[in-house]
Amino acid sequence: MNAEIRTIPDMLVDTYGNQSELARRLHINRETISKYIHDKEAKHHAIVNGVFMTSRGDSGKNRWGKR
């Protein structure tokens, strides 16, 4: 089984830059598209086989920096 891994900037090429259309295809909010539009290296998100996935930014820490 092969996994297809893409990013939002990569998929925007398919929709000719139309963020609303990409949001519809991924079943996510357009604001989420805007949030990850500059993450070309997939450090904070990835689209795996058409499913949008994000990474945890806090690495499991609570708001005071403790686990």
C-alpha cells in the first residue's frame, strides 16, 4: 500500500489557488487553509491519502509548560 502525502501549498496548484475549493475537497474550514498556506515543508501539517492531519504544536505540554 502506497501513501500519497501532500501539503496545502501543493494541493492549491490543483485548484488554481482557490482556497475555498480546496477547503471543500478536504472537508475543512477555509481559515485552516490560510493557517497552513506557507507550510511548504509539511512541518505542521500533511494530507495523507486525502485526509488532513496536523501536528501537536505543544508536544503534549499543558499551558504552564509541564507534562
